[in-house]
Amino acid sequence: MNYGLLITLHLLAAFAFVGTVFFEVVMLEGVRKHLPREIMREVERAIGDRAVKIMPWVLLILYSAGIAMAWQHYAALSQPFSSSFGLLLSIKIVLAISVFGHFVTAMVLRKRHLLNSKRSRYLHLSVFCHVLAIVILAKAMFYLHW
């Protein structure tokens, strides 16, 4: 597949995923203290139900395009310590795998009815920190050289 198409799909899916995480971590946390607990639970439940329907598709596109792009950088990934690009891309991939693990954990906890507000906030904050680092690394790969 054309690299330009892959990067466009990857960026659009990343935009949707990171935007959703930003909204849940930054925006909802600011609203939480202004709403009664029961209403906030309903809001969180409704957002969670919607996310469960959309995010698997977003992640499928995000990770599929990412894997296809990574395959085109096989040489750099086969020796990650030989270039700054390879090392930063490798770190980005490890963080992306961790984000996927967080997503799977959240889905399993949700299905087992164990995803309470505290766990959800912890997972969202952790994913937010991960995606922030991934975004910074995505730019740094092309601008930092040693």
C-alpha cells in the first residue's frame, strides 16, 4: 500500500484516538467536580458505551497502518541502536504496544464489570501519558539526530 495513504490513515486514526483520550482525561475531569456523582456515572457510562463501539475500529486502522509503515522501516528496526530514528521508532512501538495492552485491559475489566471510576481514571491517565510521549517521539524521529 502507498506510504502516503498509510500515513494519512494512521494520522487520522491517531487524531481520533488521542482526541478521545484528551477529552476523557482533561475535559471530563474538569466537569466531574461540577456534576452530581450519579449524573457523572451516567455520562461516563454513555461515553464508554459509545467508545466501545467506535474505538476498536479506530484502533484497527491505527495499528494496521502503523504496522504496515513499520514494516517499511525494517532496516532501522532490525538494529535500533545504530540510529536515532531506529531507537526512537522502537520506543514509540513499545509505547504503542503498551497502549494496546491498556485498551485490552479496560475492555476485559469492563466486560467483567470491574472497571470502576478509579481504575478507569488510572487507565486513561496512563494512556494519556503514553500517547503524549508517542506524539512527541513521532516528531522527534525526524528532527533529533545523534
